[in-house]
Amino acid sequence: MIVKKKSNSSNRWLSEHFKDEYVKQAKKNKIRSRAWFKLEQLDKSNKLFKAGMNVIDLGAAPGGWSQYAINRIGTTGRIIACDILPMKPIKGVEIFTGDFRNQKILNFMLGSLSHIKFHLVMSDMAPNITGHFSIDMPRIINLSKLALNISNCVLSEKGVFLLKSFQGEGFDNLYQEIKILFKKIKICKPKTSRTRSREIFILATR
């Protein structure tokens, strides 16, 4: 068996990851991912959640955002967590597993939710990163536009769309598409996002 050595950049990322204060806090408090803290900070700054809300969590696995959200909306609200990857159950959260880049699966999901109006659509979707930005960025933008299309189908009047995306080629076009569909747009970068990361969050309100 041939064992390939990890690249220096991979080793650096792993070292940094396990030293990260939010990774340590997540492990200590049985939180599914450090993304939980990003959503917490975005919520505290923008008051995203209210009791009884209906929420869709796109790209939900392993469940950090849904885990945070269910604690904020309570038992009178509803959370649908969607991902191509299977997720361990979260009490109070409905899980939809499927690849909604597939039009049939997307149509099935939207059809099954057509009787509900959602107050918040949040997307933490990201592709498998290759490390080559010229390859990764188009994939990121495509997923961002898919999340935008889903939000446009299911959001209620005055509904909110929270999208994780990345700065790079295609972002300006994405931003303009969001501007057409939403009245208010705000770009956020919580302190949990690593400084060198191009990751940003778009908060758009109908």
C-alpha cells in the first residue's frame, strides 16, 4: 500500500484547526461544528431568530446551524435541514437528504414544502474544495445561486435569506441577482471567520 504524504498546506490547516478556540469550545460543549458560533454571532448582531419561525437550513451537515437554530425558535417553530450528506438526528429538526442540484430531487423537495412559507432560508453550502480557486469559485457561485433560487421559491413576505459565499470571480454578478430579489442587503463577516478566508455572509431581506 502506498501512503501519500499530506501537503504542507494540509498539515498547516489541520494544526491550525485543532488549535482553534472555537473548535475546542465546540468539542467541549458537544456542538456539532464551529459553524455554530458563526451563526450565533450573526444572530446576535442581526436578530435572525424568533420563537415559532419556519427555517430551512441548506448544506446543513453535520448540523451545527440547525442545532443552534432549534434552541432559538423553540418547539412551535419548524426547521428543515437539507444536505447531500446524511446527518445524525437533531431533536425537533426534520432532515431531508438529497442532492438538490438534481432537478428531480429539487422539484420533489420544493413540492413537499410548497404549503409552508419560511421566514428564514440559511445556506452554509460549499463544494468539496480542491484548493484551486479557478475551479472552486465557479462551484461556490453555482451553489450560491441554487440557494438563492430556493429562497425565492419558499420565502414569505419580509423573509430573510442568509447565504455563505466567497469573494472572487462571479461574486459581483451573484450580488446583483440578489439585489433584484431583495429590498435590503448586508454583507457580514463574523469574527469566527478566519481573517485570511474569503468567506463572507450575505444577509438579504425581502
